[in-house]
Amino acid sequence: MKFFYVRHGQTDWNLARKMQGGQTERPLNETGIQQAEETRKILEGKEFDIVIVSPMKRAIQTAEIILDNRNVPIITEERLRERKLGELEGNPVTEQCEEEIWDCKLNKSYKNGESVLEFEKRVLEFIEEAKEKYKDKTVLIVAHGGVAKVFKKYLYGVPKNNNLNQYGMKNCEIIEAKI
């Protein structure tokens, strides 16, 4: 399977550096819309057999802007939902918190949230299934920064410090790979 992975465009919570997990719905802001439009231009000549997107508004909105008038099937996939951070959602992002929540050895979870290993298991199940199901296809995947961390671990291996935080991704950044 060849895939293009795109993180959704910016939201007001990204801009304000608030924890935005899988239980928080926020639409793209003006910058996020512009980022998605720029991504559409970058991917203009690329052909996709299918588009698989997180069911969250910010990811769907990004995918719709990127696809514009293309006639490509879109599938929403629950396993691509951002990590559920429970009680942390809406709190300010701090460097210490980012390091802590993505530390695979600590594997910390928060009330009503997922641990990093629970989250990783969910995303890896999707990757393994998609790899077989779409093995001869080119797929556009639009999801989140946390999901991207798991994709990058899958592609590049376990970080030396066992912390996925080093695998960050900017809004509307693109990864292109074959698996």
C-alpha cells in the first residue's frame, strides 16, 4: 500500500496550545482552512484510490478541502480518532505534559482517557488491516498528530528514549510512504 498521511489543519485550540484529544471537536480556523488548501495544491497531481479519515470534524473538513471536486470514495475510520486524553483535554499544553503522555514506558492514562499503549494498539490494528486490504492501492489518510506519532513509530521504529513525542507533525504536513 502506498499512502499519503496528512495531519488536519490548524484549529483554535492548536493555536492556543490546548490539549485537543479524541473527545474534543473543534473545526478548522482560517489558518487551518488555508493550510488544507495549500495541501490540496501540493497533492493536486496525485491519484488516490480511496481516502480514509478520522471521524472527527477537523480531519473530515481537511479531507474535504484537499479533495475538492475529486470523485474518490471517503471512509471514516474510528481507529484513526485522536487519542482520548480524558481530563487533560482543554488544558494548556506543556513540554512536561507532552513528554509524559507520550512516554511508552510510563504508559500513563488519565481519567476517561486512553494510555499511550492502548491508543497505539488501536492505530496499529488499523495499519495492519489497511496494509492487507489496500495492498495495491494508493490511499490518502487524514487524521491527527497523535495518530501520526504511531504511524512514524511503525515506519521509523521505536525512538531511543521510547517516547513518541519526538515524532511530532505540523498541521497539514504530509508523510508519503509504502508499507
